[in-house]
Amino acid sequence: MRRTESAKMRTLPTQANLRRRREAGVALVDVLFGAVIIGLMVVGLYVGFSQGFAVVQLARENLRATQILQEKMETVRLYTWDQVNTTGFIPSTFTAPFYAVGNQTQGLTYNGRVTRRENPVSESYAADLLEVTVEVTWNSGNVTRRRDMTTFISRYGLHNYIY
């Protein structure tokens, strides 16, 4: 009797061991599947952060370019008609830093150009009108970026309202 009981005892643990081995195999597949999912999530998170920082940097560069354009344009619009028509009074090229600290500049350098065009329209007042364009270019990584702003200046324009 003892022999049959011990034989039964041996068969039950063997079946339990087989069941555990099957479950352990499924657990290994589950762990591998989970590791792959976590790996994909980490890669996605990295790509998301790097793209987010790139978008923020580009927005900063564009904002600084717009500030430079606005500054130059407002300066030009406040000159008198004679000043605007004096050769060399408005510099045709300029540079501006992305970030200035005292006498030092850091980051990008914006290269600018100011162009004037006489008689941009074919109206009776064409002799009293100029078109001024301010253009800024800079290199962002391997890409050359460009922004410009255009305005019209009249002989009897904004500068006459300054007291």
C-alpha cells in the first residue's frame, strides 16, 4: 500500500510541475511582451521630447527674427523723407544677435538687408512713395531661414506727426 500511495504522490507533483512549467513559459512571454511595449513607449517619449524642443527652438528663432524686423521697420518709418532719400543714411545691411549679454553675443547671428524701391505703384503720387523691405536670414541647423517685412513710406507720412 505504501508503494501505491507513493506512486500516486509522485504522479501528482509531476503534473503540477508540468503545469508550473507551462505557466512559467507564459509568464516569460508576458515579460518579453511587456518589455517590448515599455521600450516602444520610451522611444516614443524620447522622440516626442526631442521634437518638442526643436519646435520651441524654432519658435524662439522666429520670434527673435520678428523682433528684429519690427525694430528696423519702426526705425525706418520714423525717418523724414529727406533722411530716407539720403544715400547711406539707412544702412543696407546689418547683423543682429539672437541673444546679447553685455558686449558679447551668444547663439545665432541674424543677417539683415534693407532695400528701397522707388515708384512701386503707377499712380499720380508715385513720386512721393517708397517701398522699403527689411529682410532677415539666419542658419538654423542645416536650414537657411528667411523672414521679411515690407512697408510704404510717403513724403507726407508718419514722420510729420512727431513734435
